[in-house]
Amino acid sequence: MIHLAAILVLGQVIVNPQTPPRDHVPPPRVGTAVVKGRVVDGTTGAAVARARVMMQGVGAGLPAVTDADGGFSFTNLPAGPVMLMVQKSTYLQTRYPVAGKTIRSQTRPLVLRDGQVLDTIVVPLFHGASISGRVFDANGDVLENAQVSLLRVPAGGRTGKPTMAQGTSTNDLGEFRIGRLEAGTYLVQVTSRPQGDMYFQPNAPVSPAPATAPLPQPLPTFYPGALALEQAQPIAVERGQAITGIDVVLAEGIPGIVTGTVLAADGTSIPPNTFPNVMIRRVMSDKVPGWFDYGGVGAMSRPDGTFRAVLAPGDYMIEARLIPRNGGGPTRPEDEQFATARVSVVSGGEEALTMTVGPGAIATGRVIFEGTSPPPPSPGRIRVPMMSESGNCRSGEAEVAPDWSFKMQGLSGTCSAQPMGFFGRWTLKGVIVNGENVVDSPMTFQPGQKLRNVQVIVTDRRSSMTFQVADENGQPTREYVVVAYPTDKEHWTTGARTYMPPTMTSPDGMRTTASLPGGGSTVNRPQMMNGLRSGDYYVVAVDDLEYDDTHDPAVLDKLRSSATRITVAEGATVELSLRRASFSEIMRQQ
């Protein structure tokens, strides 16, 4: 995926190259409202002294520090929305009102009125949850310096890969503890440190191959003793809870051996003025594309480009990269060369590889501006950021001429662009490669690949939709979240957009609505979602939902039953009248 977001962003900046003078920071607004309260330990209820309390919103100013009774006070506050942020060593940072899990509850503020005295606030602080235990090998001996990774599982049985939360190593007693955890569900994975000749020093002598077969070694294992992700036992952790006794016994197996030789692009040995690097990463699951073991294993090759690694059975991605030595100067992406290979390591087996590196892919083409606005000036030479599910994307640099023709060098790996991204006044419309629009599809770049006549099409004809939402009784409401997502299922996990109007909550729990200048409520005012790409969408208004729900195909599939299907034309605005639906009721439907 060719993604010129940075080019377009910098292009917008260059339109006004003169740095404006620093704005004068106005003093905090002064009013007549008062906010007082206490900070307490959420578990014991004891006062928390010396906590730092910060006011965010209309009354933002200097922070307060709680006294011996946990008390704090803010005076002379203007009317309007505010939030409190509280910090204290050894506790998790918290806010008041407490952020919920749903989209609307995460950003709901207090709303102060002129002259109001709010003195009943109690802010509970909680220590982070923790998971602790020990790691043993197959013989029952504790393992020191084993790597323990904590993976957070998507909530509520949602699809998607677990994400890395935290990690640590076991001590000399085989013990581990991972703290400061938010409530959630986690998997524990343990990997033993590499055994034997995993790493090579550049000038180390080449030792002969061992005469005997490799000895059994610990295998990467999920708690309590599973080799497969599907067999791992999730651990549910409540807020502030300490989970102990999570003992992991590593499975054991005969490792395999991977040997390889890295050759230059012409098939010769690597030149002496390059830095050879080999990265080996275990493929964690083919059911979750792009999920590799976090961190990976580095194996520096010998000066002749050879390497040897002893690996537990499983599938691995091996990346060889040659980095030229530039006398201490920065390395240009176009000077690097790389090669990748996937291998399956079997117990007791040996795999031999020859990896011929080549330069990164080169893409040449032009940015095409469609619309009435004049194109911004070219940014010249810039590095272009791109996304990668697998973490192996190298974006390279682009040379952009005054006419917005470009040349990008050093592209490698599997890369994709931000979905629905828009840059200043310009919206990304398409990326045409070999006659196909690949704007929403990841692209894998091969060594030495040359992509010519690439067209990056952007437009200032912004597509949008406006909508008014009624509640279950047909009355206008601002208590909703609108979700718009493509009808094409292939883009459900990345293409959803959400909109929530600025609904406010008063300290006594009563709802209020913002007012228009000169009086009148905004509750009947149409709301707008900008920056949509042209195409077909499902649009639905619900009372509330979690952010992760908007990227779960199973959830989006159920939302279709209450959604309106629309077609958004380029530069057009679609007007909608939506009826709010109950998210929980939709999810209960068969």
C-alpha cells in the first residue's frame, strides 16, 4: 500500500511556511462555582494524602494536592464541563467522573453551573491488578530468566488477536510478577531464553557442527501447559485484584536447527562494509494473520554471511537485512537490502537456507489532486509512514518533485494505509497500482520490485452525511453513538467510523443540552460526519457501545438488522433520519 499521508500533511504545512507568532495564553476563566472532595483508597476507603488532583476543562489551572484527610478544593470556577484527573504513586491514574467502558461513558464530564458548590465528590484510587507465579521446566526445576509475556484478550469474546500488555523475566527462584494491570482477561505465555549457539559474534571462530543430536529444550508454553493458543487458559482479573499461584510448566521437545547463508544481490558473499543482521520471529497463529512472537530473536551472522540457530519446533519468519556502514552517518532506506523466508522447524530436523538479499522496492508515480483547491507546494524529500499488522513494514523515503511526481525507495514487508484517512482539506480517494485501486488492501513489497505509474488520487470534494436521531419514542435526542461502516465485509475490521454528539451530564446526574448563540437548544440540530470516502455504507444509531465493538465483524453483522444502507457519492452529502436502537437488544437477537 502506497500511503502518502505524510506528504499531504507536510504539504498543508508548507502552504504557510512562516511560523506564526506564539499565541498569548489567556488566563484561566474566573467564575463562582466550587468543587471540593476527597481522594480515598478504592479498596479500604482510607484517605489518600498527597495525591495530585488536576482540573481539566473550563476551570483548568494549577493542580491541587490532597491533605491528610484526602481533601482537595477548587474555587472560582466558571460554568461549563470539567473533569478531574488524579495521580498518586503506586496507584493507577484515574479520572472523575470515572470513565466507563463504552464510548459515551469514557468522555462524560461534570457540568458546573454558576454559583454551584459541589462538595460531595469522592474519587477512589485503585492499585493495579497483578498476576504472579513461577515457571518450571519439564523436570520440575525452576527456570531463571525465562521470558513471561502477558497478552490481553479482546473483551467479551470478540474476534481479533491478543495484544501485548506487559512482560517480565523470572528471578533466581523462578518467580515472576506483573503488576499495574487494568481489569481484563489475559493469557500468560512463557518462553525460555535461547539455549546454546543462537547468537554469533562477527569475529568468533566457526565451530564444527555438534556430533550428537540437540538435547531436549523447553518449548514456548501458554498457561497452564498448552502449546497451542486455542488450549491456553484465560485469566480474568478484576480491578485491583492480585492473582497468585499461576505456575507454568514448560513443555519440552527436541529442537530443530536452521542454518543459512546470506548472499548479496549478485549471488556473491556479502561485502565487508555492511552490517549483516538476521531476525527470527515465531509465527504464533495462522488463524490470526500477522501475529508473531513479541520481540523475536536476533542472530548476527558471521562475516561470511552464515548463521545457525537452534529453535523449538514451530513456524518461523526469518528476515535477513544488510545495512551498509556509512561512517557513523544515518542509513538511507534505499541503501538497505533484505530477504525474507518462512520455515517450519520440526523436532530434531535441520533446515538449510540460502537468502539472497536485494534492494527494497521502488515505486514511482504522481499525486493527482482532484477538486477546486490549488495543490499545496511539494514537501521535497520526506519519510513516509505506513502501517503493518506484522510489524515488518519498512516505508522508505519519497522524493516529491514540484509537480508532485514522486519516487519512493526502500519499501519492504507488508504495508497498508490508514483507512478513512484524510489529510487537511484533501481526502485520499485511491491508490492505483497496475490498474487496480489498492487503497484498502495491504501490499507486500518484494526485493528489487519496481512499481511504475502509481497514481495517488486525493480530492477536496469531501463526502459526508448529516443526520438527526430520535429516541424510541420518536423524540429528538443527543444520547447516541452513530456507527457507519462499509457494506464490504472485507473492510469491517478497519473501516468503521463513529460519531458521538457532545452530550453533557450535570453533577446530579441530570442531562443537559448545549445551547445555540442567542438561545435555543441544539438537540434538533443536524449532526455531520465528514471525510467519508465515496461508496456504500451501513449506518446505525445505538444508545451506546464499546469501541472494540465497532471493529468486531460479529457485532457489525448483527447491527445490520437495525442499520440504514446508503450510497455516498463523491463530494455529496447524504441526509438521514435515524431511530436510536438499544445495542443490548440488538445483540440478544438471534
